[in-house]
Amino acid sequence: MIWLVFFDRNNLISQYEMRKELKSLKDEAKFYKDQYLKDSAELYRMMNDSIELERLGREKYMMKRDSEDIFLIVRKPAPKK
């Protein structure tokens, strides 16, 4: 029994570490699945809505119309204490 608990290839310590890694991988898979669904919805909106496509171009890529000017406001980071 002691051999199985401490010295075997599948001892308790390895089982604990594998369960911890499995939980981490499941959390990561859930994050990527949620991100995929979010990106798929955004892609669908861009492909079917010209207003959404214009908004994306203006916000992310700073595109503008010929008659417009863009002013960027950059905030200075707070001083470190």
C-alpha cells in the first residue's frame, strides 16, 4: 500500500498535479471557446451591417472620411509611488 501511495508512477502527488493541470486546461479551453463565440458574433455583425463595419474601422484602425480630422487624446500614466 505504501509503495502505491508514494513510489508508484501514479502516486497521490502525481494524481494531484495531473488534476490541477487538467483543471487549468479546462479553464483555458473554456476561455478560448468563449472568445471564439464572441469573435464569431462580431464577424457576423461586420459582414452584415455596414454601420458596424464603419464603427470598427473608425475605432480600431483610426480610419476617417476625407472631410474629417482625428484628434487623439493620450493620457499620461499616473506617477508611481
